[in-house]
Amino acid sequence: MSPEIDLMISIHLLHDTLEARIEAADLDQTVPKNDILMLIRLTEPIRMGSLAEEMLVLPSTLTAIADRLEEAGLIRRRRDPEDRRAWLLDVTDKGRALQSHIMALSAEMFRSVTGLSAAEIGSSTVQSRAMAGMANHTVIFCLPGSTGACRTGWEGILLSQLDSRHTPCNFSGLVLRKPEKPMQRLNEVIGQRAKR
């Protein structure tokens, strides 16, 4: 079997194992699974429409979930100060406590199933979704969107990698190196395409 198929099967088995353990865990049984998925996505106030897009659900589905979470005292709705027509969802203290419990439980289960440490998981997540390149002697890093992932990427990987004293290897030599070939031909091609 190819490594790609092995990886896909492994990911599927990991998902099934984690889902079974989470369902068997000591969670608030009054909150349905889809509602919990929405709750853990609420890290900062967000417009309902934006969250519906992020979760790939219809706005009406998100409204029903928000109604249940609000009734349970886990979230609150408030008007968006930038647009009075829009509503923001925000987590209450009770919701944050449940979020923390779910996240800690999920993280522990993931570590126990995979055998990875928290540091290995954090840096692997960033590395699997990050991109980097150079343009005009400038290093450009594109990190995953969440604040926590960007912080992990900067503090856990990039900061030390940009320090020339970091061993056994680092990016500093790459950053300071001048291009080996002139960029004139590339600039010509880009300029011609931009004119079209």
C-alpha cells in the first residue's frame, strides 16, 4: 500500500478513536456534540455569519445552536458595535469553564492515543500548515490563522531559527545570503504578465 493510503487510514482511525473516547468522557451531557463543536470555536467574539461560514453550516443551523448554548448560559449575544444589524457571539464564564474542560480532555486524549508530547504537537501543527519563502531578499512566513498557532510558530520555531547562534541549524544563513543568480529574467516575466 502507498504511504498516502497508509496516512489516510491512520488519520481516519485516529479520528474514530478520539471521537469514541470523547463520547465516553465525562462531558456535560445536556450539550449536543455539534453545540460543543461551536463552543470550542468561540475564542473571541465573532459575528454569527462569519462563524456559520467557518463551521460550514447554514446560518439557520448556527442560530439554533446559538439559541441552545445561550439558553444553557454558555454564550451571550450582543450587537456588533461596527454594524448594528449584526450580532456577535461571545462565551460566558460558564462557557469558558466548559471550553477549558473539553480542550484539556481532548488534548490529553490526543496525546495518549498518539504518544506525542504537547511541544511536538504544537510545532508539528504549525509546520504542517505554515509556508515560507523569500522575495527581494525578504523572508516571508505565512502561519496558521489563530493567535495561539501564530504564537507557537513564532516563539517555538521561528524566533530561535532566525538566531544565528541556534544549533544545529538555523535560517540566518539563508536570510543573509544574496541570490546566486540575477533576478532580471524573473522580473521581466512578472512585468510582462502584469501588463496583460
